Amino acid sequence: MKSYDNFFIKAKDLKESREFYENKLGLSLKFNFQDKGMIAFNVGDEEPAIILKDVKAFPDIKPTIWFVVEDVGEEYQKLKGKGVKFLSEPFEILTGMAVEFEDPSGNRLGITDYEKVRKD
């Protein structure tokens, strides 16, 4: 695990949540994919963002922390070999690949790489 990537949390109402994070907390909008059920906010100069996921689009959303790894496929195989049970096979995202799993207490975690960004 190289670093934190993003922190995902649920939003029951994206419009109301955007108002809260943007106007009450003073966070700046990083990206707006409301049409896909997500909006993200920067926290200071940090690269990791808080990403709100609309419960209408993601009904099983749990607070989730993603970590950056060099290669999701390799890390997936390594962790699977150690008994980590994944929620799915690795999947493609805008910047590379990702996959999620849960720890023994049910906390949701994920790994992602920036393979597409490195190739550009």
C-alpha cells in the first residue's frame, strides 16, 4: 500500500450533501459526476478526496477507504493468496483498476492503481 487514495461515504441527498460540504465545511469541489451518483471534494492540498456516493445509485455503500497500489492485479492475487475475500473481481475505473474487500470487522477497504494515468 503506497498511500491513501480516496474516502467514500454515503449521501442520502447529493444536493443537500454538496451544500453541506461545499458551503458549510468550505471544501472545494474536485469533480462532479452527479449523473453517475458521485461528487468529490478536496481537503486542503491533499490528493485523496472525500467522495460522496448517492445511496440511490449505490444502495450497498459503506464508508470505504481506498489505498493506492502499483498494480491492482498483482496486489489482488497476493492478498487473495493470504485469504482476503474480495467483493468482486478487479474492475476498471477512469484512472486504472480497482477492487474492494472487507476486513474481519466488516469495514470496507479497496485498492486502486493509476495505470491509465501512467500510460498517458
